[in-house]
Amino acid sequence: MSPTRFGNVMAAVAFLLWGAMPLYYQFLPNAAMDELLALRILASLPFLLLVLQLRKAKSPNWAALIADKRSFLFAGIASVMMCVSWSAFTWAMTNDRVLDASLGYFINPLLVIALGVVAFNEKLSLGQKAAVVFGTLGLSYQIWQYGELPVAALLMAVGFALYGWCKRHVKYDAISSLLVETIVLLPIAAIYMAYKMGSGTSVAISGDISTLLLYLGAAPVTLLPLFFFSEAVKYAQMSMIGFMQYIEPSLQFVLAVAVFGETFDSVKTVSFGLIWLGLAISIIESLVKVKPKPDLPQH
């Protein structure tokens, strides 16, 4: 398999896993979000260390990681942003609001485009301008009709967009970055779970073993796609990864309507339709402009 094709496969696997994630969280209805987040952080460290062993990778040079204060700072902020996005995502997953999650990841590219303009002075193409306009119209229409903000979708989209922005300032490799992100919040998660256990109010610990394993399993379930994604960005064209990212919300949308029976009313039809129209214009424009590059030579 050529390196470029390998990268494309890794990207597809990552987005398919993210898109199928609602199937996992259906086993945790009305989960205790505070404990789910804390246990995910606690379980991430041993999982990442295990991955390092399986890959026979060298242990990170902690002195060098800490010495790079800028990267350490932005990795820490990225960790907080991911917690915000992930908490909103898991709330939607465990409260029969998978459509909200799908909406969040459909509007995320629009926020990334806007962030590029504000933070990096990037210029928008005509198709990108159309995507932002139609996306804003779609979201505004839903807010106007329902009379409320889709809070979960917005928190997911904003949190993940800011997470990506922070990662642009981090010079660590993928594993080291994830380790730093985990360790920054590890003491807070450990102290919080110790308090919950000591006060006898922990839902996860007081339940049966299968419930506890589902809580702990959130760590590998959410981290595994990141490893496939980190492999993808090494070899695949970024334009192809950009197109493939729509696999995730599209699959979540199908699951929400076809499997979980969530209501897709006329308001959501118009709202999603406008967002899809803007994204379609942007994607078509990119396909017309971007010419595929030849595969990299085999090593």
C-alpha cells in the first residue's frame, strides 16, 4: 500500500470510529458526567503508557517537554478545551441528543474557517464565504424556531475548534502531546474521584463492575481514533482529510434518525439543509481547485 493510500485509510478509520461512538454511549444512559470525565482522564494515562510499550517507543523526555513552556501551556489549554467539547458530546450521547452532536461537528468546520480569519488573518475563498453564510443562516433558523440555543452543539464545535487552534502551537509529537494533556488534568481528576469515593457518592464505583468498566472504557474508545488520525496526517493530503471529516457527523446523523429514532422535524430539515448546502459549495470548490499530488515513493 502506498503511503498516501495508507494515510487515507487511517483517516477513514478514525472518522468512522468517531462517527460510530454513539453506539458505545448508549450503554451509559444518563451517565454521571463529572465521574465519566474524571475516570476518562485517569484511565487515559495507563492506556497511553501501554500504547508506548506496544509501539516500542522511547519514553518521553519529560525535562525537554517541560522546558518547552509554550508548548506545555498550549497543551494544557488544549486539554481543557477538549474536556469542554468531550463533555458536551458525551452529554448528547447519553441523553438521546445524537442529532445535537451531529450538528456540532457539521458546524465545526465553519468555526475553524472563522477562527482562521480572526486568529491567522487567512483569506476566505468564495466557497468558504458561502459555507459560513449558509451555516450561520441554518443555525440562526433553528435558534429562531426553537427559541433556544443548541448549547451542546455549540460547546462541542467551539471547544473542538479551539482545541485545534491550541494544537497548532504545540511542538510535541502526537503521543507526548496526549500525555501532557492528560497529566495536566490528572491531579484534579484524582482528587475529585477520591472525594466522591470518600463521601460515598460515586455512581461509577458504587455500581456493578460492568458499569465501572464502561466508564473506564471511555478512555481507549475516545483516544483510539486520535492515534489513527495522527497516522493519517503524516501521509494523507490535508484536503482529503478535510473531506473525510464529514464521515463522522454524517454517520452520527444516520444513527440518530435510523437507529435511535430521534425526531428530525421540518425545522431541523431546513437548518441542516442550509448547513449542508454551504458545506457542499465549499467542498465542490475545493475539488475543482485541488489537483491530486502523486503518491510519495515507497520506503
